[in-house]
Amino acid sequence: MDLHPQPDWGRLLGQHVEIRQAGHFVRSGIVDSVMPDNSIIWLSAEGPWPREMVEKSGSREVFARYQWDVPKQNTA
């Protein structure tokens, strides 16, 4: 499954994303809040990382899977 750049941050609420800066991995996490103007997302605390704010105006990029790329869980 490929990760895709996400220019519309408003659609990321609840999704697991990867943050990259200059093409390098910074961290990953679940988006738990998005500002109404899509300028900032908050990643929930996970493992050793505290809750973190990511600004769109910075040089960081957000990557996520498209919903149709996420494998369906087998419930049988």
C-alpha cells in the first residue's frame, strides 16, 4: 500500500498519517484534530511521542493511504 501526499488536511481527521520533511520521515500518528481552515493538524500522543501540532505553512508534508487502499479486515 502506497502513501499519498494529502494537500487537503480537512479530510485527515481520524486517519493514520506519516509526516515527512524534505522527503525524510519525521513521525507518524493519528490525526485527532484539524483546524477549520486546514492550516494545522494535531497528532495524538502515541508511544514515545507526545501530542504534536503540525503546521501546513512549514516545510512538513502529510502522507496517508487512500480509503480504497486500506485492506478490509477479515471478520470470519
